[in-house]
Amino acid sequence: MAGVGPLTHASQWLAATLKRGRSTARIGIEAEYVTLAMRSRIASAMRHTRCRLVPTTTLVEQFRIRKDAGEIQQIRKAVQLASSIFPGVLEAINSRATENEVAAELDHLARSSGAEKMSFDTIVASGTRSALPHARPTHERIGRGFVVLDYGVILGGYCSDMTRTVCVGRADGPARALYSAVLEAQLAGIASVRAGIEAHTVDAAARSVLHKHKLDKYFAHSLGHGVGIEIHESPRLAKGQKQKLEAGMVLTIEPGAYIPSKGGVRIEDMVLVTANGCQVLTPTPKELVIR
């Protein structure tokens, strides 16, 4: 319908459909996404119908938790594309390059390889800034130390998400120990994933490893989250989350340890939950890369 927005068009179609019925209808609207102005336009289109607008939360999201075979195939393609550009990203990293230059090269490689867009703003955090879990790239030169690369692509409408931490210059004993502890925690988290287990149990499996290495106080975010047509979907792998994992869920497993004024490490893969465990979808190796 020319000149009419999709929301208005859909509301008018729904109103015309409801007019043919006699019973009162309840129309669910996603309360976390529909603005007051949008609700007003829907109500205006429905004013001559016998309907009631009912706010809902997480209703649609619950239907999206388990991915079907076609969705899993598309997510695999997005994961593979993101992983395929990692060697090219490494070539852009050196002590003289800025975080912004590396992020720009990463995004360029992704788009030129077929990505529709990035899943989120690419994270490139170097040196002491690698201790900031959600740092954004700056014009600072990378220099020496850890560089956290957290990025994902959208392909066919589905997101991917991965993190690798590399080291520029010499990696001393404490740096190697930090990296090894985070990797051990990540592998423990992955090993605990299976259908039927509660989400908090997976988080606890990784966190207990960091506790053993006296690093748990430096891990301040949740272990992971669902991924699909949005980068953050249910379930959330965190303390207190009792939702049971189901076969067909696609999750991230991303522990980290962030030591203020020194640096941080994060390692992240995407996994597919199965009846007896999980499949790691991210093929990129996880041994420490030194540039």
C-alpha cells in the first residue's frame, strides 16, 4: 500500500479482519519494543473493532529460543564467515597500528567477504584497555600486551559472535598463566553444556575454574547468552538463572578475566546444545597467538 508504513498497513489489515468476527479479540503487543506513539497508531486503527491491546514480554522470544535446522544452518554460515576473516585481522595487528585501524580492517574484511553488517560494534581493546570488557576502539596505538578482539557478523539475518585475545610482543609468565586460566575456564563451561542442565550451572563450571586460579573476582559479567536473529537472546548463562537448556539452543561461552591497570583476556565460542552435550560451532583455534 503506497504511502502507508508497515505498522499502519498491518494494523489496518488486522482491523479489517477483526470486523468480520463477533467476539472480542485480545491483541498482544511487545511492550519492550512498541513505543507509546506506535501503540497509539495501532489503537487508532482498531478503534471500530471489538479488541483489546494486551502488553506482553518475552512471548515471542520464547518461541525463538530453540533453533530449527534451517536456522542452525544459517548460524553456522555466519560463524564460518566471521572465523574465516580472523587470519586477515591478525595481519593488521602490530604495535604501531591503532585500535580503530584494526577495527576498520576487521569490518572491511567482514563486509567484503559477504557479511550484511556487523552483529554489534566491533571491540578492539589493547594494553590496559583490554581490562575493559566492553571497550570500544580508540585512536590509541596498540603497543605491547593483550588485544581483545570481539566481533560478529550478520548473514542471512542471523548473528554470530566470537572473541579471541592475542598478544603483541613478548608474553611473560603471568600473561601466559592468565590466558591459560581463562582458556581452562572456557573449556570447562563448554564441557558442562547439555540439554536439561540449568543455565547457572554452566556459568558456575567456568567460574569455579577462575576461582581455583584466584581470578573469579576479575570476571564480572555472565558466561554467555543465546544468539539468533538478535545478538543477545535467551537464555542467559549467569548466577541464579534456572532456565533449563534445550537441544537446539545456540549459546556463547565467553569467560574473561580483567585485571585493572594491567590487562584482560576473553575467549568466546558459539555452541549448539545437543541432547548429550554440545557442538562447538566456532572453528578458530584458541592457542595464544603472539604477534
